[in-house]
Amino acid sequence: MPINILICDLVGLAFDKNGNPDPSEVKSHIEAKGGAFHVGGMPHKGESADLNFYYHPDISTHDEILALSKEGQFDAVIAAATVIPHEAKFRFGSVRIGAGTGNMNSASWGGPNGIAGNAPLMNTPGFNARATAQMTIKALLHFRPNLPFDVLHRRVIDGNFDTGKNLREFPTGKLEGQTIAIIGYGNIGREVAKLAAAFGMKIHVAARKAHHAQIASDGFTGFESAVDAMRGTDVVSVHTGLGTLNPATGRSANQGLINSEKFSAMNFRATVLNFDRGECVDATALNNAMASGQVANAAIDADIFKTSDGKLSGPMVPYLPLAQHYADRILLLPHAAADTDHASRVAGAKQAVDQIFDAIVNKRVTNLKGDLPAGYVNAGVKLGV
């Protein structure tokens, strides 16, 4: 009997001759393994392949996902940014393209922690680490050093600048000698630390004690708490993930981790970078810190979704009012850093396909998140490069 897998995010970000994102590399990979790739459509009897992948990259809302999954229409799912609802049913589990699994809420595998489910929850860590780290540094350079290239460019074009007379109007600084606190030392946090160090920045890292030997070996200073890592720093960059979800409260361990106490520990007019999960920063506390001037600038890269009637949802929504008050001091991005690099997305999607095949055909689970369901074997960890 055919087994059917839903793919509900883009698996190719380069464009074909018609100007559409091209999934052909992943399609070829699936077919080389003996599977079938369908653009759109629903499972039906008579499929020739044992494993059939149905590509629905344009669905994103709660209702759209449930329409395809509430009755267990598909046996497994591959997702990237799309939030998989608690009520969605996938008897053979899932793979999240990327590291975190905070969007993978189905009870089939026990929610985003993968606890006490009947199906495996997997991910593909590492593939988008460098792309995310580079975009994090790009956001930092947008604010620091704070030389306004756009203003200078326009004044030069308009013939309204004299280097000898007007440069004094634009005093600036440099990143060298400033201190950045990196919260979390996974694949992305490590890459951000390396890039920041290349600019001559001092690196504080908040991470578990077990990581401190590696942090020291890399030439950085480790701290066990975020507030200690952020004390006296000029920049904070968050890369810790949401952490474990508490079913009783509905809150994740790192939700609101970067709060008023942490902002107060930083140097005055600090910069906040959150290219992790939007919920990791307390948006209300950030608003207050920006109002007081304690935080000068912030860049937030978080998911945002829009229904057909225009309603917005996702962790970006609490930040939207800040843009009205701090227009030139804040960047709000739609979780684009990790999800817009074609090569990384294709490589992660191919590995996700391999992991689904292995889990279904051989009952072997790679990059398991949470508990190993009965009947499966843990194949360990495979990191992307």
C-alpha cells in the first residue's frame, strides 16, 4: 500500500524558466530513491511508487494545514517554517528542515519536544547555520558602525557634500573593541562568534557549562547565565532556540528569555539581534528599553503568516507596533535569514527525504528530537555542512 508524505514548504529557492521556485533537484533525488514526486494533489489509490511525496509549498495557515492532515490523509510530513498544528495526524512522523522544532506541534510525535509520541520527530541541523550567521552580521552592520551610507550617497549625487566641511556631521565608531553577547553556542551561535571575532569584537557566550571548554578553546569567554554574558556588552545576538515546551503553561523554556533584566545589564544604547525564534525576546520589554534609550537598535527575524482575509499571526506580530515608534531604529524581517539560501534549503530537503525514507522503510531515526517511539532504532546525529 502506498505511503504518502506531505511537503509543505519550498524545497527549491532558485527560479525555473517560468519564474517559479524550482523543486527539480529534490524531485530528482526522490525519484532516484524510487519514490514519486507530485506537485499538489492528494493521496489516492493506485499509485505506482511505495513512497509518494506531495508538494504543497503555498499552504501555511492553521486551517490550510488541518484541511490536509486532520484525518491522517498523509502518513508523514516535511516542513520548514510552516507551523504544524497539534491536531494534525501523521502516523510515520516528520522532519523539520533546519534545527529548531518549535513549529512542529502535532500530537503524533508529542509536540515540539517529541515527548511520548507514537511517531518520530526529526530535524536537519547545520545546513542553514552559515547563511543565518551571515545575515545576523549584516543586520549588525546595518546599525554599527552607524555611518548612514544612504544619506551620504544621496548628498553626493545631489552635489550637496564637501568632504572638508561636512564629514564632521557624521561621527561614527567601529566594531573593533565592542563586546557582543551570544546566547547559545549551537551551529549558528558558533558561526556568529567567528564572524564577530573577525571584526575585532570581544565575545561573551552564554551556554551550558559543558560547552565552556570548547568556548575557551575557540578564544571566547563563557558564562552560564544570559544576564552575566550580557553584562557590560554592546550587542546581544540570540541563538538558543525555544527550548522545552511546558504543556501545563503552554510556554517554552526560553520564551521571553531576553527581558528587562537582561537589557538593563547591557551598556546604554545597545543593539539587539534576534535571528532565532521571535518569542525568545520579550517584545514588551524591548519596547520599554527602546523608549528609554537603553536599547538603541533592534533587528528581529521571525515568522509571520497571513490568511486570505488579511489576518496576521506568528511570533512577529508583537513586534509590529514597535516599527511605528522606532522606524529608523528597528528592522523586522519575516524569518528570512535561514530560509532564503537555495543551496542550504535543497541540501536540507534532500537529507529530510533520506531521513523519512529511512524511518519508514528501515525504522531508523536520524537526528531524533525527544523520545524514540517503540519499534524504531536511533541512528544518531547527522549534521549538515
